[in-house]
Amino acid sequence: MAGRFKTSIKTRVLVVTLLALLAGSLLYTLPLPQHDGNNKQASTDIAIPADLLSTPVDYEHQVRPVLERRCVVCHGCYDAPCQLKLSSHEGLQRGASEEAVYNPARIDAMQPTRLFVDAKSTAEWRSRGFHPVLNEGLKTPEQNLNNSVLYRLLKLKRQHPQPHSKRLPDNFTLGLNREQTCPALDAVDEFAEEHPSWGMPYAMPDLSEQEYQTLVSWLAQGARAPAPAGPSAAVEPQINRWEDFFNRTSRKQQLVSRYLYEHLFHAHIHFTDSPAREFYRLVRSRTPPGQGIDEIPTVRPYDDPGLARFYYRLRKYVPSIVVKNHIVYEFSGQRMQRYRELFLDPVYKVQKLPSYQPETASNPFKTFIDLPIKSRYRFLLDDAHFFVEGFIKGPVCRGQIALDVIEDRFWVMFFDPEQSVFTNDAQFVGKVADDLQLPSERRSSLDITSIWTDYWKRQRRYLETKQAMFEKINTHDIGHAMGYIWDGDGNNPNAALTVFRHFDSGSVSYGLAGVNPETAWIIDYPLFERIHYLLVAGYNVYGNLVHQVNTRVYMDFLRMEGEDYFLAFLPADRRKAIRDSWYSGLRTGVEELFNAPQAWLQVESVSGYRTDEPQQELYQYIKERVATTTQQAININRCGSRNCLADSTDTDSVRVDKAMNEIARIHGARLHAFPDVAYVRVRMDKPEQDLAYTLVRNNAYKNVSSFIADEHDRDRSDIDQDTMTVVNWLEGSYPNFFFSVPVSEIDAFARHCASVRTKQEFEAFVDKYGVRRTNTAFWELADWFQDELARKQPVRAGLLDLNRYQNR
């Protein structure tokens, strides 16, 4: 009776806690104003200058570059304002919608609105509530402009240009969840009257005269675009080979193909020896190879395709590439051979193919029980950066949606697949498969308590089973224990990764970037697989509020599991104190509510530490363990290749590095005024030698589990632990601010940066070196960063997102 009463109390506490958090989410979300337009007719005062019509405008070489650099940078993902995705002509034709994809207050799941997937014609999108932004009436030049919302908003900016210095006035709303207004044609005049300064590009400098004329001429001429090109000559035969590979019919091949698809469905696939900017998606189609692709539009990759026979196809990705959802995976002859070695050459039988029933399909440990575990783990490790990037960038385009339960910066390592770690054992995983069930099986359930009544109980049983196994392990000298951490087999830079996860962004770099972090993860196969199925394969950005809450809470379990593996390498008598220093504030409440087995903390598994700072000592051992891949990792971050040219050693470059190292030493409250991610261009004597750096502020949250935490929810104990990471490459998808510094002033820049204490002092710093939204040189600098990223990362680069650029 006492036990049941205790559980009942905890359940009630959980419900109250979750309801409070959900209430916070409701307050956090700003409503979208509705416009009925009162049937107003649009203005008809447009006269078309003859020069707008005299010369045809080339879409590919004139229009698309302007759209990409000035429009797609804010209109390229799920969180594009008004769902107006300008990264493809099809998105422009689809138009806009007042329904927000990101709505944490959503009780019922939203009908998906994936471009190219969930509707196949403009008429279908109109039936789904999207209104046009281009003229859909009589096709004359006058009507093409008069009936174009896009033109009217471009013209509005022309009529009411924004200030050219200082900060933007407060009538611009720039928060991540800012109020959106999505006027249809019959409401655009009312919109212009209410918000005359809200023309496009919104809260950014005006287009140049040439850019404006290019877009207006194109719109007047009918806004036409050529059909996307087909596969290049180098790619077409590779597509044929890969589609043949995926669609072979033996049970073994079908199971392997399903496993690969469920892990690669979100990839931008690049073929070896193909053009750097040509990418494909692996999809399920109703039609076989040789016919046009008819993609099956399921929400999740493991949803029932609804056909006894379907086909895996490679569909060209035609939109402009935006870096925030650009997750690249390489296909090559070597890759196919690796798949054969891992999955087809080993001897095992597949007696029966698994079903697509949700309770089975959402659990990869049941679905793929016949596939060798070591092969599955090796597959994930081969390209660990890709899979971790899937968690951190993922299909959601907002870092905090499912990831506000993890630190701003931490390191990730992996258990060695060749070591006899019990969680890599097929018998063990088969035994606990039921306890590894993920909450995504419930789809859009409204059962808010299931995270406690079902999934935490399963997770706790799993932890208890692991604890019983852990208690039987031997004690190892720390040097020997490092053999349990994967070193990339001496040549794979995926062995160690750095995650940068800020309130509104996320990215992953190769290697161990920055100073030693507060926490680190060590990941085994079951943890790796569950994070993928929770945050990538099983996450539905269109899902309801309970789906989002359950995902975040379950991710909290997985975060603690990865951190606990790291703690297991520390002396037993120090683990609890170190762990408690991590789990203070709201974390303590989470620990009490979901109290995990603790006995493992007392099991001594390592010996041989020599200092009173074992965590820092452990970091040093880890660095030595992965040292053979360190330079490869740095090279990939900087230039996309394992074999970059040697760094410049001229006097100026060395001086810049020294100054940047001084900035990296800034910590605590002195960073309070800085944005999360800032890009710095150091202007050398020769422009072609200019250097790019990223300043990343790492916030030390104590209430990292808070669903609605932001800068205003942090207390002094948090801020005092903030750090700065400085890297000599462009890190992240969402720069919050730009700086431009002549090399002659680099030392003064570093000193001034270190002297900033208040937001007023930061504003003076910005006056001298920063580039605000109002700066007439803004677009020139933004283009330089885009070009620099494309030059250094020709395959992995994409358009940077400027939605988070701050009004400093």
C-alpha cells in the first residue's frame, strides 16, 4: 500500500510539473493574427517601365542568386515565416499559410505540409489553405505585379526604407517566436498601412537597385523558371546501381534495405565524383526504377507504406541548399562494398520480415533483431558525425524543439565495438528490447502521464539490468580502460565530436573543440540507436504538444545515460559529487522525479588516477586516445578534407591566432552581452587572404531541462560559468552577429572584446567593429561569409540562416 501511495504521489507530481511546463509553452507561443481582408481590393496604381519588359530575365543566373542570398536566408525551412519557402520555384508557387509549423500549444497533430511530398500541385496546396504570393489571374505584366504579394512587399520596402545606422527601432519584432502576419492579396494594403516598415527583406537592408530591378522584371514577365535538370552524366549510372542494390528481393536484402532507409531518409546523398552541389534523397516510391518517382508520403520512415510492394528510389533534391538542414552522406562503390561486408556477407537467416505495426516498427531492437548488432553499430560509427548531426540539426530546423535538455557544448565519444561491452551483446539487447521502447509509438496520443507510467518504468528496468551487469565488471587501470573508448580504428575522425547546442541552433564539429567542457557523453549501441529513433526517425515536427513533451523528457533520460557512461570512467568516490554539480537547480527535481538506480556509482571500475582533478585528467586521457585523428578532424572542419594545406605561418596569421586565443579565455559574466554565435572576418592586406573565425558563447544552464528557458531565466550562478569557444572556421547554421576587423586592429579588437562588461559597453564595441542589420555593408559581409563557407566546404556548405540575426 505504501509503495502504491508513493507512486501515486510521484505520478501526481509529474502531471502537475508537465502541466506547468505546458502552460509555459502556451505563454511562450505568440498567436498568429488572422486577416479576413474585408474583401478589400488591391491597389491598381502600377505602371510598368518599358525596360522591365525589354530583356528576358534569366532565372538560373540572375534571379536565383538574388532569391538565395536575400530571401532564402530567411525563407528556407519549416520555420520560414508564413511557411513561405523560397528555396524552390515550387515553394514560391505554393505560397504562404498562417498556420505555424512550430506551435507547442497544439493539441491535435497538424497535417504535414512538406513541399514536394504532401501535395503534388498548386491546386492541392490551395485546398490545404495556402494562399498565392504570385499572380494567378490574367497574365499581363501589370497584373503580374499588381496581383503579386511578393512584389507588393518588395515595393513596400522601397517606399519605406529602414534606418541605415544604429539599432532597428522597437516596432520590428525579431524574436524566434515573433508575431507573424501573413497577408493574402486582399489584405496586403491593410498590412502596408499598419506596418509600413515591414517590407521585404524584413528588418534587413534594402535590395540594391540591380537586385530589385531583377526581381521586379522577373515577376512582371510571369515569374517563370526552367524545369530542374536531371541527373548528371556521372550520377545516372550510380543511381541505377544503387536502386538495383536496394530493391533486390531476398528477405535478407529487404531487411537490410529497410534498416538503411530508416537511417538515411533525411540525408542529402552525394555521389562520389559528382558535381559538388548535386544531391539526392532516398525515398520509398510506388513506382519501380525506370519510371517516374511517386513518393509515398508517410510522416515517419517506419510508417506502413500501405503497399505490399514498393521501391526504394533516389530522388534529386532540387531546392537551394540551406545549411541548417543539410546533412550530407556519401554514396560510392566503397560504400556499397562496406554495406556488403557489414550486412550481406555475414551468415545469418531472416526467417520472416518484420511488420509495420507501430509498436514493432518504432522499436529498432525488435524490427532488426536478425541483423548482427556489431554490424549495426559499425554502420553508425563509420559516419558518427552524420548521425549525431541528425540528432542536433535534424529535420526540425530549431535546436531547442527537442534538444533543450542538453548542454550548450559537450564532447561525444563511443564505446569500442571490438571490446566485450555487455550492451553490444546481441543476447543482452534481445533480452531488454521491450524496455527500450520509445514514446514515438504513441503517435499523437493525449496521454500526458505515459512518460511516467510506461516509458520511465521501462527505462528504469533497463538501467537496473545494466546495473546488475556493471556490478560484475573488473576494475581496470585508467590507461587500460581507455581501450574501451573507440579511437576511430586509428584513422576515422568520427571517433570524437563536439556538439554546439544553443537555445535556437545546433551544430556538430569533428574532434574535441574548445576547452574541457562541463560534461561529456560516451555512447554505446543501444543509446546511439534510441537517440536516432527518438529525435530523427520518430520525431514528428507536426505532432501535438504531448508528443513534443514526451520526446523532450525521454531525451533527458538518454542525456543522463550518456553522461553516466562518462562518469563510469571516473573514481567511484568522486562520481556523485561531480554528477551533483551537473544536476542542480531544476535538474535536481528531474532526478528526484525520475530517480534512477544509484548503486552503480559505488562500483569501482577504474584505478590509477594521480591528481585531485580526475575529470580533467580523464579528458587528457581521452585526448590522447583519439590523438591520431585530431588533425584530420580539424582539417575537415576547416576545409572539408582530411588533407588540407598547412596553416599559414606568416606573422599576421600567427598574430591573429594569438589574439583569438585571448578572446577564448574570456569567461563568466563578461560574456553576458555576447550573442551565442558570432562570425568574425579579419581583413588582411590582400582580400583573398582574409580569415574567418567563429565566437561561440557557451551558456552554463543549471535548469537545462526547462522547456521554456532562455537568457532571462538564468541566474548568476549560471552566468559565472559561461565560456567562450573560438574556432578558425565557420561553425553553426545561425550566425547571430557579424564582426569585421582589419588585421592592424586585431589586438585592439581582442582587448576591447575582453573589456566588455555590460550591454552598453557591448553596444560601443559593436559601434566600432560590428555590422548591424541596418548597416549598408551588411549584405556584402553576409555574402563574403557565404562564399567563404562554400569555398572551404564545397559539398557540406549551404545558405546560412539569418532569421536569428540579432538587433544589437
